[in-house]
Amino acid sequence: MYFHSHEPNEPPHIHVDRDDASAKFWLNQVALARNLGFGPAEIRRIHRLVADNRTLFLEKWHERFPA
């Protein structure tokens, strides 16, 4: 899970990559923005992980991209 440093003008989000699979989740209200290659069960697990860590991810987003 990571942020791209060249995307500060987008709403808070996080990227998830594994092998050739990639997904992007919005953080304000945790939602899948894009999925390339993860299966439905994997996306549900990743969604839960993102939701469970949303506060931490938002804190880190705002540290990296201060307003």
C-alpha cells in the first residue's frame, strides 16, 4: 500500500499492488476507485484492511500532502 507523490490534487486515496494486480481506494469514504487484476474475495479483504486503517492512512496522506 502506498501513495504516489505526484497525485496531491486528487482526493485522499491509496494504491495497492501485488504482482500484476493493482487497485486504488478512496479514503474519505472508503471505496474502490479502480481494480486491475484482484479477484472479488481479495478486493473485499483489501477493502476491510483499508477501512480498518483509514484513520492512519488519512493522517499519513495529510502529512505527505499538507493543505
